[in-house]
Amino acid sequence: MKKTVAVSLFIFFVVVTSVLVAGLVFYQNNYNNKTENFTNNINDSIKVTLDMSEIKKHNNINDCYMVMNNKVYDLTSYFGSHPGGDRAMVLYCGENATQAYATKGGEGSRHSSYAKNLLAQYLIGNLAK
Amino acid sequence: MKKERVGAFVIFILLFLPIVFWVSRIPLIDRFDSFNPIITSIGQILGLVGMAMFVITIILSSRLKFLEDYFGGLNKIYFWHHFLGGFSLVFLLFHPMVLVLKFITTSLRSAALFFIPGTDLFITFGIIALLTLILLLIFTLFINFPYKTWKITHKFMGVVFFFAILHTFFIPSDVSLYLPMKIYMGFLVSLGILAYLYRTIFGSILVKKFFYTVDQINQLNDKVVEIVMSAKSERINFLPGQFIFISFRGEGISRESHPFSISSGVQEDKLKVIVKNLGDYTAKLGNLKTGIEAKIEGPFGKFSYLHSSSRDQVWIAGGVGITPFISMAKSFVNNNYKVDLYYCTQTEDEMIFSKEFSEISIKNSNFRLVPFCADIKGRISVQAIVNFSGNLLQKDFFLCGPPLMMKNIRSQLIGMDVSRKNIHSEEFNF
């Protein structure tokens, strides 16, 4: 048992260290460019205003826009990464998913702050009022 | 099923039930329909079973006497405590390592943020619990702290438990979202909290203690002392071969409790233990002052010749492992019992109780002493036992001594078709 624990601890430290170094070094090296590009993209994108009729055209897994809290997100590239599975997301492509996002599809729980930060990367514009 | 196997069976059920509830919430076909749900599912199972193992580990550490019947003694309970404690860490280490895979597919940065506290409150609680558990188990398994220091560090398992509970019940998962699972894990965690409160927080009030006074300290040789105690009020009622936890309350000795085999006979007024100088704590016991108080908890253990199926028995003692046999021999009643005691030491000088055993064997023709000095006869083997005691298959065997010796004798006995249920051993590995 002691050997099993020792091997598991070794694997854990190697994995965590590798992920942290790779993730944070990658982030540091690309931070400035990425932030600049990302901010510019957001600023450019945020100027876009889309109405529901336009959004409804992007209603499938290969072209998926969603509205959450009056903001429009292009989540097409996020398919395959959602922890709750693609099925939970695809129902809301081309729809206003504010309620579903707030309750995790009716489960009654909220998404984490980590998920919120991730979502911001997919913002493309505002919903027309 | 034998009563002493019920404990292990119940542990298996308690670990299996979270998986049953987990499966009953969402069909497996939906849980494993693509990469991310598969990763999520494996991560959840590791977390659920790891948490259940951790809670059972805490329950087993409470030294509840009634549990001894279902495990075959406190030493067996501690075996499960160590086993589940180690494997709960393994499961809980792989829990985040598997879950992070779904973030790696998005970006390495998001994967890195998953391991950094502060991103999400309830993930942070999980990180605190896991890092504290890693630290405490490294102290337990890989760093040889003095027992007193280690025991203080082990009390911080309560911190691990507290943050693990918050993580388990508040992170969006099957526990927080599915009522049957929430009720089951709530029940298990409640037992864990009660066990922790009973043993660690309110142990000084709730755990029954017997109060004795140290009457004599007898130096038996340069390394072994006998401590003789008398009851202040209520006497402890024990079976020969059982052990107790003693906390001596004198100056110059730390107050944490340590296990000792009882070496007095059941009919004696005084309570006696034999202590060999094996380390920092036992080295100080030779300097105890008479008149100081000893707080005693127990008795514990199923290692007694009265707990066996056969009355034809072989007792094998190595070194200081002789102590439970002293009590058994002093309490020996010639009631169709037939015992051969193999008293094994390295040198003849270490055989300090041979006179007492010889006197007992003179009085009882069914009790035979077989001194086995390694310097003269070599290490004891089962073949040597066959040569003197005859057919092994109808006998029960009692082993107490160095772990390697017990392991060797046990494997030799099993190799000669002796049933495992006829081999009884006492391991002091708390």
C-alpha cells in the first residue's frame, strides 16, 4: 500500500507541476499578445448587435450562437469540452439560454466562476433590444 | 458468514452504495456517450468512493469496542484504517487528475487554473482538503516523527474532513443535486463527524477510562521493565492476551496513550505490563516514579487462547512478543487445553521469563515450554514445530513477535495446509 501511495503521489506531483508550468508559462509568454488581441476582438465584436432572428439561424452544433444575459456567444468551438456533455448545450443553440445557464438546464445549480470566465472568451456581441 | 468478517463486508457495501446511487440518477449510456462525460464520470466515481473511504477511515479510528467483534480485534480494525486511509488518498489524488483532462482539451491555461485555489470557492475547499491530506499522510507514511508529534499532526485530519465535506456537498455534483445520494452521503458523513467528536474532541469526557496508580517499576534487564499498577477504584476486566492503552500522568513523560499487552494473570490483584525500550517514549518508562497515575482504556483485542476453535494449541513468541503469552500462561486453566509455547529469542540472556513458564509447566502437564534460542538452534521453523508438537492440522496457532518472523511462520503454516482461520496473530502497528 505504501508503494501504491508513493507512486500515486509521484504521478500527482508530475501531472500538477506539468499542467501548471505548461498552462502558466504558455499564458505568460502569450499574455500580452493574447490579451491585446482578445480585448481588441471583444471590443470589435461587442460593437456587433444581433437580433433574435439572426441568432436563430445559428442553431446547430456546427454553428451555435446562444444568448445569455442579453449577450451573444458563439459557442461552436466549445463543443466537445462542456463537462455536462454536448447534449446539454445543443438544445440551446440559436436560443436565449439565460435561464438554462443560470440553473444548469433546470438542475438548480449555478455555473462556477471559472465557467463564467471561460464563457467570456466566446462573447461576440450584444442582443438587439 | 463468520461474525469477524462482517466488518469487511459492510465496508464493501458502504463503498459500493455511492456507485449504485450515482448510476441510478443518470443512465450509464448517457454518462459514457463521449469523451468529456466519460472523463467527468470517472472523476466523479473516484471522488465519491475516495470520500466514502476517508469517512470510513475516520469511523474506524474511533476505537469503538463493539466493532472488534465484527473485524476480529482492534489490530484488524487498524489494518482497515491504514488500508482505506492510504487508498482514499490514491482515489482522491486521481479525482482532480482525471477531471483536469476535460479542461486540457479546451486550453492548457484553463487546466492550470483548475489547480489554482481561488478560481472557484468550492473547488478551493477541495484543493485545501486534498493538499492537507497529502501533507498529513506524508507525515504518517514517509516521515518518522516521534509518536507524540505524529499524533498531534494526525488530529488535523479534522481540517481535511471539514473542507472535504464543504467540497462534497456544495460543488455542483450528484451529491448536491440528487436527494438519495445527498441523504446517503449525509448519513455516512454524520457517522464520521460523530466518531471524530467522540474520539478526538470529546474523548477525555466520553471514552471510559480506568484509573490506576503505579506501584513498582521492576528492571528485568537492561532493556526491559515491568510496570506494576493497582486500581484506584474500578478494576479493568480483561481476558488473558488482551491489551490496553495507557497514559501515564507523571513528570518527564508525555501524556499520549500507548498500547501495551497485559502481562498479569486474570486472577491477580495488580495489573502488570512489560515494556521493552524500543524508542524515545519507551526509553523514558524506566524512569517512571511510583505513585503516579495511569489512565487506562480498554481492554482490546481478540488474541486470547480462549477465543479459538481448538484447545490443542501452539503459541509462538518472538522477543518482547512474549508479553500476551505471560498473561495467557498465568491464567492457564487445565481444562482440556493442551499448549506448547515456543519462546524464541536471539540469545539465552533475553529469555527473561523462562523461570515463570517453567514453573507453570511443572504445575500443568498440558502446558509445555519449548525455549528456542536462535544463537543455539537457529531461527524457528514450522518443521521444528512439527518435530516436537506433531500433526499441525488439528491445532490453533498464536503468533506474536517481530513482523518478519510472524510473516515467515504464517506462510510456512499455510504451506503445510494449516487453515488461515486457525492462525491468530497480534500485530502492534498502530
